[in-house]
Amino acid sequence: ETGATESEDRATTVKRMPSQTARIKSMDFKGLPNARAEALLRIISESWNDEDAEWVWAERVHLSRFHFQRVFHRLIGESPGELRRRLRLECAAHALATTQQAVTDIAFDAGYESLEGFSRAFRHYYGLSPSHYRRIPFPRVHLPGPNGIHYDPLRQQPYLFSIKGELNMDISDRLIDHDVWLTRRMLERARNLTDEQLDAPVATPQNPLPFESAEGTLREALNRLVFTKEVWLAAVGHRSYPDEPDKSVAGMLDRLDSAFLEFAELVRQVRDEHRWDEMFVDTSCDPHERFSYGGMIAHVITFSAFRRSAALKIMEKLGISDLGYGDPIEWERKVTSQED
């Protein structure tokens, strides 16, 4: 958790995207025309924070308020009031996480008449008081909902992030899941190697990473695949990372289970909440440095691919030739065949 330097190291949104309206491309509307459903989501996006939003929404889709309530709940999965409350709390949570705005002002912006009322509602939904939530590095902003509609801090309005039943892997899922799949396979194969083989000096390409040791051993190559995630997770979470990590094969597998799971969740949270351009401060650097979440994730993915390739070549020279050459297509085919 952050301390006195909280004002410096809170993540801040540095880039805004043009306003876009929430859209549904394909969904079972149970007889309601798609045009009306799209209009409903569009007006939610445009007037979600208005005091008279529910009246406005009903009028804009040409329904009585009573009929609108029923249609809305059938289509969206929650009442208009529940959706607006959730969106306002998500907006407030983002303000708490990324700004130094006074909690009282955030409460009023969220439509609450008192700080006490806001604090009670916030604790009910997030399980923490606003002040406690603000001290957590990279907290969860989106609340559970039945429809995939959430507050998008980049657009500064609601956005339809996903459609239930149509969730497929995107490029983030593929890159992260392939990384952990292949790294685990390499570590499992390394169980059959001796310490002499793991620690034998090997000829490696000229080291392209000036911030890392040029030590050329298979053990170090495998360790770096895990350690890099641990370092960046420590930077994001403002915590220390192990100075002397367990580099035994069993130890690296244990570390893999912990670090890769946490890193994958971080990537998916950044993706789902559109926080690629938000900044964080790495206090382990001297002097402290700022990085965007998107830049950090791209960095990890890029150099993890290089390290996997280097480790595969070393393992091939040691007689392990059934790991392929690191192609994500191989992983995708295996995953698909398992699902079938």
C-alpha cells in the first residue's frame, strides 16, 4: 500500500479517447427490435448521469415509465436505478483510485447528498471504505453486473464491454495464456535435466537487454521468464520483490503459479477497464520512473518472447526437442482440440 507519496504514485489517466456510444451487435432481444435496444444503450451512454435520467430514457425510447422499467430490466438485467447506482459508484471508484479529489466532492458528484451515505453505499458494494480503497494500488473499479455495461474512464461514460455468451479470447488472452503454457512446459521438461546441465555456460546471442545480467545458463534463462513478472508486479503493487528467488526447477514452477496468475489478472483488468494509458510510478527505480500499464505489458510480452526463444534453443541443444519453436498457433490448436 502507498504511504506519504500517495499523491505522486496514484495512477492517473493521461489520455482521453473520443466519446463513443455503447452498441450491441448481436443479442437475443426477445422480440424487441434491435433498433430500440441500440437506442436504449445509446441514451444510457449519453445521459446516464442526469438527475432525471430514468424519465429521459423512457421518453427517448417512446415508452411509458412503467413499461420502460419492465422492458429495461428484461433487456439489461437490472433496473434503471440499479444500473445508474453501479455506474456512478464505478465512476467514483475511478476518481478515488486516480485523483486526489476530496472524497466529499466525489460523493456529491456520484449523486449522494452526504459523505456518510456515499461511504455506506461504497462499503456495501466494494467491501471497503472510500479512504481504505484509495490506499490500495490498482484497485478493482468494475463492480459485478449482469450485462457487461460498465463505466469506462477513457470515454468518461458507460460502455458495453462484453456480451454474455460471446466472450472469446482476444489478443491479450492469447499472448498471456501462450506465455504461461509454454513456460510451464519448459520448466516441466527441465525437471529431467541435471544441475550441471542447468548451470552450464552456454553460448547466447549478444545480450540485447542492458538492464539484465549477461549470465548465460539455462537456469537463468528460465528464471528470467518468471522473475520479470515478479518485478513488474512488485512495481505496480508498491511492494518489494525477492532478492534471492528460488531458482530450483520446483521453486520456479511454484513461483510461476503465483506470478503468472497475478500478472494475467492484471492484464485482463487493464484490458477490461480500458486502462492501457494510465500511469503508475515505479518506486524501485532510482530516480522513480513513470510507466503506462500498456507500455509495461507490451514490454513484458516482447521480451518474454525473446527469452522463451533463447531458452528453447538451449534446451534443444540439451536433447529436448519436443517443445517446438514457441509458436502460439501450436498452443491455440492444442487448446481448441481439448475443448472439442
